[in-house]
Amino acid sequence: RTACNYGYEIMTHDHLNPLEAQSIYIFREAFHAIDKLAMLWSFGKDSNVMIHLARKAFFGRIPFPLIHCDTELEMDEVYAFRDQYAKEWEVNLLSPICPPIEATDITLPHAARVASRKTLGLKAVIEEHGFVGIIAGIRRDEEATRAKERVFSPRGVEGGWDVKEQPPEFWDQYKTEFAPGTSIRIHPLLHWTELDIWLYIQRENIPIVPLYFAKKYGQFEGRDLGGKMMRFRSLGEKGITWPVESSAGTIEAIIAELRVTKTSERSGRPMGADEDESSFERLRADGYM
């Protein structure tokens, strides 16, 4: 991953090749071993990298449906991106509307209840179509609970996740056979970092939603941002996602920023805040990706 020169580590783009190869291997293992496969598409940076890798793995065409659990709260730029690239990439997109917030756990904070709508929507689409495996674009470096995940992660009948029941995965030997009735989550980006994602986007020229690039914000959803240069590091629904202060208006500038920043990737999302960590744990246990 790095080249060593007199004790100093020098990052090279060569480290992206084994990352790409491992992800393609995971896609092909999942397709070979698991019937009724589907992949989540959130239109964010990780999700678009995942689509790019899947198209490489299967020679340009993704041989399973993509799922967008639609809360009807995505930002306008996100919907525009979805409509353009679903057609351009010729994907089979399932985009069911999620159950209303009233169907979620009232003891959760508002942001967590919005996220919980997606969990309920995913459960419904899995039941309707009989999907056994769901591919998702989570990374271990993204959030503490996700660091405990496996590449092939078994779920209970209701989609719940028990961290104590995760199989060991040594030397890329993945357990792909589980008891009948088990739902499986597959994570081909688990070994990537945020910086890896952006280096790969740069190298492969992968399209991304323009909200990732900095611009001046005056008012945003009722908040006075004072004309600051800001951008989104993580995309979520309206009302629970905000831009963070940044002057990075190009991919090169984003990469330079990430090399030195100490700010959390999810700092613009309430569920990334420390005070809401317990809510995130509860959502993950219930099946939230």
C-alpha cells in the first residue's frame, strides 16, 4: 500500500490496484455463491465507486438489481444524478418509497427515525423480491460500529445484525454458505478508506454528485451559513445533513484536504455525532446499513 524510502512512508496510487482487485473478487464470489442478489445505491461517492467496480467485475453490465430506498427527502442534485446515470449506465433500479416516519421507533431521535425509514423500506423490498444477498458500500473507517463488520455478514430473519455471531475472515477466506433463511450483507468496500475512495474517483474519472464540491452557502434549510465556502463530505436526506466548512472545489483539493483533516467524515450528519452513537448502534442491530 505504501512505498518505504529511508523510513518515510510515501503514498502511491499503486495501492489502488490490490484494493480494486479484492473488491472485484468479492463481487464475483457473491454472484457465484448467493442466489437473488441486489445492491444498494445511495448515489454517494462510495456507492458510485461500488457501481464502477461492479461494472468492471461483470464486463460493463451489472447482473442484479440496484435498490434505492426512497424517503422522498433526497436533495434535488441527488435525484438529478439518479435519473441521469440510472439511464446512462442501463441499470435495473428498484426505487420503492419507504414507510412513513410514523412507522418507526418513537424513542429514537429524529435523524435516526429518518434513517430507520430506510431500514423498513429495505426489509419490505427484500421480502417482496426474495433477495438473499444485499451488497452495500460501507467502510470500516467510516464509523466505529461498522469497523466490526465482516465482508460476508449474516443477518437474522428480520435483518438484524448480531456482532457476536459474525464469522472469522482470515486471508480473504470468506464464508459464503449459511443456514436457510439467513439474509447476507456483502461489503466490497470494507477495506477501503475515504482517501482511497477519492483517489480512485480521480484515477477512474467516476461521476459524483456536485454537492461534494465547495461553494458559498448563505442560507441552507433555514440556517444562516454566512456565505462561507462549504461542501458535503457525506450525503444524506434533507433536514439531517449539512455541509461542512471547506474550500475544496476540485477532486485534487478534496484529496489534499483529506490528507490533513482531523474532522470526522460524518460531522455534517447528526448520526455521526458522539451523542447519537447509541442510536446508531440500535439502528445497525436492526438492520440499518
